[in-house]
Amino acid sequence: MSVLSREWLLDPSPKSRGQARAGQIYLGCVRLFRNRLALTGLIVVLALVVIAIFAPLFATHDPVAQVLQDRLQRPLSPGHILGTDEFGRDIWSRLVYGSRVTLYIVLLVTLTAPVIGLIIGTVSGYFGGWTDTVLMRITDIFLAFPRLILALAFVAALGPGVENAVLAIALTAWPPYARVARAETLSIRSTDYIAAVRLQGASSGRILFSHVAPMCLPSVIVRVTLDMAGIILTAAGLGFLGLGAQPPLPEWGLMISSGRKFLFEQWWVATMPGLAIFIVSLGFNLLGDGLRDVLDPRSSGK
Amino acid sequence: MTSVSSSDSGGAAARARSGLSGFLRLVATLAATFLGLLAVTFIIGRIIPIDPVLSILGERATEEQMAAARERLGLNDPLIVQFGIYVRDALSGDFGTSLLTSRPVLEDVKRVFPATLELSTIATILGVLFGIPAGVLAATKPGSLADQLVRLVGLMGYSMPVFWLGLMGLLIFYGQLDWVGGPGRLDTTYEFMAELDVPVVTGMILIDTALARQWDIFGNALSHIILPASVLGYYSMAYISRMTRSFMLEQLGQEYITTARVKGVPEWRVVWVHALRNIAVPLITVIALSYAYLLEGSVLTETVFAWPGLGLYITNALFSSDIAAVMGGTIVVGTVFILLNLFSDFLYKRFDPRARA
């Protein structure tokens, strides 16, 4: 038996659970790669990750070193492919290092908000009754706020900075996950295998975290990938307003805001970071759309 | 759409009863959500590291003055009592006094809100005018070039930061082409004329100048509003066209559409009359929601375009640590958001019999 051959992966009667799962993942990848737009998205996202990890290799200059005699150089000028900003810092190198900030924010938010949402949603859906009413009321209140404005209010209270921006975005991003997890839990709660686990004497906590939460994960993951672009845009918005990352950190939204002062004379300073945000968000959106089609065939084509 | 009417009076009474309890539930939801809104802003206001007494009296106040102010502001009471007072004040329209303008926050908000309302209304109109035809067009020929284009334009709308698109618009249409007016609601020269000749009636510059028959000021105002409204309208169009496409696709697969086609109804009539009428209700709820989201987009857009609306007011207040103004503005935006959400919910339940079960 040759492991990892196409026949082994597509075996209609898999010998083990691992083989079946590997086959499913293989089929999902095939479907994802056949979707050219999703593949483009995946490449963009992978490129972002590679650039962020190996930033020193891609950067041509120090992202924070000021070289005042080189200030406001045009794009494609010698040594500065995307030009320089008002302090003579190379814009390409700043974008490269800025990808770390962006990825850092996205990772932290996607590690916290879905977990909060998952806990609240599964508890709410599993116990029902008063717990459900109270938790869903709270969720509705957070959903009723426009996200950016609530994040603004939180940052106003906590003070500006990357960590506080992450906290503010996470605090405003969890309600949709809670909704999704609750809806899934409601249908899982009444299944036979949950009843079987309960009859075996498993505690509520055990049922929730070992049996209900894992079943909610796929739909939550789809939402997370679709939300990543939104998280990037909100973080950039906070940075633009001066409430997120602080100078001299090369955060993309902050870079746009500093380029705004000489938009009409030196257009590239504000334009380039915006293009970076646009490309990365588009990548996440394309990948999210593709993943949804693979993981959740019910909603494909919509 | 025909309404389902039952002839027996028992059904009507039951419907009236369910209508009443539905209304009560709506009011209860509204009250609970509003109370939650106040709780959130109250908690945020309390965890702020800025001492309200210090910011009112300044650094040079004596210990006794500080203690007196603390007592007067009720800061020594238990939190729940403070929250009660906060809710009572908010319900009577008292959101405190802005440090920046030294006027009641509510008065400030009333002054700046029309500018935001005007901007988002025009943006929504643009979004509807372009979004619905684009979505319908995409749905009638799925997979075609037009469909791909509509999807791409929509996807781009979900991926571009609104403040950057605004800046690019300014760069191209104001800086390079000079087709539109720059930031602000009017050119500086017109601003003086407007102050003299245009009485503030609604606070919306297009309506006020039209009422005063100052057509050249009206024209200038129009040249200023068109760019920010288009930028916001683009986002609303992206959302509306995407939803229209998906609603329309669903309708066009229904049997009554086949029936209409078999009967020989012209294709344009099938699509634009039969199918469109059936997606009208969900579409209106989508439009109401997109209107609510524009309030959010307006915070960043108003900053870029120096548009004197609620968004700019909140961000300016934020930078001068004018917390009363920030929270007041947040509550107003949140309230409008809640009302629009409930309105779209209500429309949906009222006009779509399928949603009533």
C-alpha cells in the first residue's frame, strides 16, 4: 500500500479514520485549487505570511531609520522602488515590516474573538432558558453598535496602542460568532450521540467542550476567514485616526494618515500603503469565499 | 404581493392579539437594547483613566474643591446609583456638557447630525440606483462577463479602506481633474455668503440653499457633496448589488417565473416586474441595514473630507478627551442603528408572510 497516493486518498472504503480524513482534506484542496480566484487569495495570504516572517530579507532599508536628505523621493528612484516618505524612510521596507503589525493584529483578534463567541454561543444554545435569553440579549446589544464606533469608544477609554486596538476589535467582533455557534449548538443539542454521552454521565462542561464546540468549529472558521478582511480594515481605520499603532511603527493605516498631509504633491506616500491594505484584504476575501464554498456547500454560489 | 386575508373573525382577532404582543415585545426589546447601550457607554466612561473632576477643575484645584466636586457629581455614590442617575439623565436628553464647545452634548449633536444624515442619504440613493440594476443584471446572466464584473466590483468594495478610497478620490477628481469641490461643505467664499444669505432650516446644506433659492451656493454645495457621497455610495452599492444578485437568483428559479415565461410574458417584464416585486421586501431591509452601516463609514469619511457631521464631531471630541461628547455621540449613533435594525426587522415581518411563522 503506497501511502499518500491518489488511489489511497480516494479509496471509497477507507481502512482507517485517518485515511478517510486525509481523503476529505485532499478533495477539499482539489476543489479549492480548481477555483482560480480562491487560489489567488491563498497565494496572496501565503505571500503576506512569508514576507512578515522573513521581513529582513525582503526589506531593502531600515524601516524606521530617517535619512533626511532622501526625503519624499519618487517611486522607482534609485534604491527606493516605492519612493520615500517625509523622513526619507523607504516605503517598500516600511510596508514589508508593516505586514508584521497587520498579521499580529489579525492573529490576536482571530485567536480571541471566536473563542469568546464560541463559549458564549455554545453555553447559550446548550443550556437554553434564562441563560440563553440573557446571553443573547447581551450579544444583541453588542451587535446593535456600529463596530468601528464601539471600537473607538473602547480605545478612547483604554488609550491608543496596538494591544488596545486588538482588544477593542476583539470586544466588538465576537457577537456574530456567538450567533453562529448558538445556531449550530441548537441542532447538535438534540442529537442522539449527545444524549448517549449524557447518559454515560459526562458533565455539561465536558459535553460542551469535547462534543459540541468541535462540531461548531467549521462554520466558525468560515466566518473567521470572511471576517479577516474586516479586521484588517478596522485596524487600519483605527491606525488612520491615530488610535491604533503609534509612530514610528510602520502600520499601514498610520502611514496613509501621515501621507495625507502632502497628498496632492507627493501622492505615493498615502497611495502605496492603501494598495497594500487593498491587496491583502482582497486576498483574504477571495480565500474566504473559496473556503466557504468548500466547507459549506449549502451557501455556494451566493 | 397579495396579503393573506382570512375571512373568519376569529383569525382576525388572533392576528390582532399577536400583533399587540408583537408590538409589546418590540418595545421591550427596544428598551432592553437601549438600556444595554447605556450600560456599555457607562462602563466605558467609568474605566477611562481620565479623572472627570481633574478635567473640569484643572490641575490647580484645592483638595476641598475636588472633594466638593466629587460629591456634587455623585462620584461617591455606589455604582448602581450612579448608573440610575445616568439613565435618568440620558432619558431626559441630558448627556452632559461638551468640554470642547461648553454646550450641552445633545445640542451639539443636533447641530452636526443633519450633515451626516444628508451625506448618508445621498450615498444610499446612489447605492440603490446603481446597486439594484447591477445585481439584477448579474443574476439574469450568471457566470457571464457582466456577472463577474459585478462580483469583482463588490469584492473590491469589501477590501478597500474607505478613508483611502476617499483620499484617492480627492487626489484624482479634485487634485488632478478639478471636477469636484475639495474638503468641507462649501468653498470658503461661498461659506461667507451662506452665513449671510442662507438661514439654517434643516441643517442640510442642499435643502437649505434650495429653500433660500441661492442656486449658485447650491451648485457649489453639490460639487462638494458628490465625491464623499459617491465614496460612501460605492460601499452601499457593493452590499446592495451582492444581496440583490442572491435574492434574484433565488426568485428566478421559482416555478411562477417559468409559468410567466411559458405564458409569453416578455423577459424584461418577468425580471423587472414579477421577480423584482417579490424581492422588494428583503431588499428594503438590506437598504435599511446599509444605511445603518453608512453611519459607521461616515466617521472615517468625514475625517478625510472635513465634513462637519457627527463622525467628525466624535473623532474631534476623542482627541480632546471630551468624553461626554464621545459617549453622547456614540449613544446617538447606537440609537439610530438600533432603530434602523428594528425597522428593517419590522418591515420584514410585516410584509413577508413567510417570516411570520
